[in-house]
Amino acid sequence: MKPLIAAALVCLALATASAPIVAAPAAEPPIVRVRLETSTGQIILALDARRAPRTVSAFMRYVDDGRLDDTDFYRASRSKEHAGQGFIQGGIGANPRRKLPATPFEGTDVTGLHHVDGAVSMARGDSVDIATCNFTLLVGPLPWLDARPGSPGYAVFGKVAEGMPVVKTILAQPTGGGTGPMRGQMLYKPIRIIRAVRLNGTAQPTGRPKAWLIELPQWKVK
């Protein structure tokens, strides 16, 4: 019996030694810094991976894949009560070829982060479970966007570390069009996000196909 057990242990050891080692995803640093290079200037984001780990991780997949490159800031929502305050919104818009699975929702009641001046917040539709990578940058505090009785609010996941003058310049651009909550808030001339660049931590691209880079055939009507 003992020789059989010994042989089994040897086989197990050999199998373990030959098995491929799958590396665990690298942990993000507590604060992840991202540079947005825009057609109006650069903005540096400091994302709080300690308090909003799932939201930051989801956002960084877009950054590391290059899915935010060559997108836009397309919305400027200005406060009617407080001049110079409001938020700008940018990201992939409704482009399905850049979209990844929905971002897990981490509300302000979970993270302890709030919609203060300079906050970075994840945009979403009517459901908390459908956010992708459209995000807002705040000018001035907007506490009504926090979680409160009857509303889950929105997910703050960082702040603007540098470049608030650029954010304010975008907020002041002419707007119009749009429907529903976005009525009158669409930038007539969207501001290009040329590149989104990770400044620290380890890039973790998804490896998914970059469908937005594939040129679609041009169909001609005869």
C-alpha cells in the first residue's frame, strides 16, 4: 500500500509542476492616475481604487484597451442656479463596437465618495446596471447626484487632479439639441478625447477584439 501511495504522490507532484501557472490580475494602486489628452488641453484624473475598486477596474479596462481614444466630450450641463457650475460628460457614447460588459454599480452610500467639485462620476441610464464608460467631470458640488432615499444616485470613483481650467472651458462651450434630460445640453462642437493614458499601475488589457478599428464596407446604392 505504501509504495502505491508514494507513487501517487510522485505523480501528483509531477502533474503540479507541469501545470501552467496562471497569473492573477495585478492589483491596482490605491490611486490610479489617468491623463486625458483632449483637443482643448489635458486633464489628469486621480481614480480611487481603494474605495471604488470595481468602478475603477471597469474604467481602466477601457483605458488599457484604448477604447477611450478618439472619443468625445459631447455634453455640457450647466447649473441654472449657480453660474459656472455643472458637469461635462464624455466617453464612448452609444458606440456598440467599443462597449464592454456593464460596469458594476458602486453608489456613494457604499464608497463614501461624493459629488463634490472636481468629482469623476460614472454616467448611466435609467438602470444602475447598464453603465459602460461614459463619465462626468463636475464643476462645483452637485449633492443631488449622491444616493438618497428613493434614488441610488450615481457612482463617484475619483477626482480631477489637474486640468480644471480645461474642464471649465468645455463646460462653457455652446450647446443645444438633445432630448429628455439632455435637452439643450449637447455640445455643438464636441471636444475630442485624443488619448486616455494610464500613468501608473500595470496595464491590464482585456484582449477582446477592437471592433471599432475595423473599417466597415461602404455600401453603394445602384
